[in-house]
Amino acid sequence: MTETTKTHVILLSCGSFNPITKGHIHMFEKAREYLHKTGRFIVIGGIISPVHDSYGKPGLVSSRHRLTMCQLAVQSSDWIRVDPWECYQDTWQTTCSVLEHHRDLMKRVTGCILSNVNTPSTTPVIGQPQNQTPPIYRNHNNMNHKPTAIKLWGKISESLGKICCARPHIDRFTFVDENANLGTAMRYEEIELRILLLCGSDLLESFCIPGLWKDSDMEVIVGDFGIVVVPRDGADTERIMNHSSILRKYKDNIVVVKDAMNHPLAIVSSTKSLSCNS
């Protein structure tokens, strides 16, 4: 598959991050590595979204401190960023609402304009709200270099601050091809851009607890968006998925990260790290 035919992915991880650990960053890195190895995905960004203070978890540190810790943890990363939207709301937000927020934010910013070579250069494209400045991907001084995945993510983050992601596979968004002749008409390329929830197998297993999750939320999270699971402590993800009718229904939307021997990888949660150190 060529770069433009692969699904471009932004990984979103929700949680308390109380505190954030090396395991959380390791989860992002291993998930990206595995998705790239499948040959079907290109991970262009990662988002850490700490939970609101009203979540009610015992011992939950103030979001101000958790955000700072998260920002310090990713300061050397060129593709993972921290988003404070959850923390800034009036109350706790569901995982479903966080995913939908980032999807809708991208739609508002981009206008979701699908264009082709005959489209006038004034038409809004991804990264440019309507009736504002020229597209952020238009570059008269660098027309010989096609934008890379990381370059696209960098431009989005730099220009739009808190922009995060988009709707899943049913939508296609348009980027300017910088190799094009940027005269009276502009050439565009379409890429498929998805937001996937990144989590450990403990969250996957929580889907099977009666009454903990709304079925409607699970349908959106797994059915509309999709999830990438990095197993913890040798968890049997197949058994977990078979235990839930919704997980079985959308099994194709669940990617389980495995190692070179096709064994699930394991990570350690911050909760378990704290309990081991206590």
C-alpha cells in the first residue's frame, strides 16, 4: 500500500494518569510500531487526555499537577501531546464524549472540504477554517518536498493548538500536495484519517462488567471509532472479547498489539505501579 492509501491514525489515550508512567509512553510507542508493521496504518500523532478532577478516583491528584506531569513526560516526543480539554470542563466527561469532541473539533476546523485539482485555491482545505487565512499546508517555498505524516501532524498541532483528531473510516480528508502547481488551481490528495482509542486490556475487560458502560457508548467507541489494545499482565484478550456481545460484534475494529513472536505485549498501569511501591 502507498502512504496515501494507508489509514492515517491518531491515537487517543484517556485515563487518570495519576501519575503518568513510562508504561503509558511505552504503550504509545509499541502501538505505533505495531500498527506500522501491519502495513495498513500510519500513526501521525498521539494524544494524552487526563480525566477531570470530579472523576472520583481515590487519591486523584489535582488536574493541574497531572497535566504538568504529562507534559513533562512527553516533552521530548515529536508526536505525542497532552490535551487539557477534559480537565477544563465543568465536570467529568465520558470516554465517548471525549472521542466525539476531538472528532467534531477537527470537523469544525477543517470544514471537511473534499477537493480536486480543479478547485480554486481559495477553497478551504483541512487545517483551514472557512473565511480565514490560506491553507496551512500551502507552501510556495518548499514545493519539492511532499508532506510527511509527522509533518502534517506538526503543522496541525502548531497552527491549531488543541486540534486532535477526526471521524473514523467513513470520512476522508483532504491535504494539499506541495508538489503541485500552486497557481490558479491547486492539487489535493485525499487520505483516510481516524482516531483510535488506545488502552490497556484492563479497560477492554471493563467493557464486560454489567452496568459499568452504557451499551450506546460502547457502540460508538468500538463500532464508530475503534480501539488499539496493549495487553497488561498477559491478559487473554480473546477471552475478554468473546465475553461481550458488543466486542464480538465489532471485533474487526479492535487491534491487539503483539510482539515479534505474535504474543500480546504487557504494560503496567500507574495504579498497579503505586500499589507495588506502597
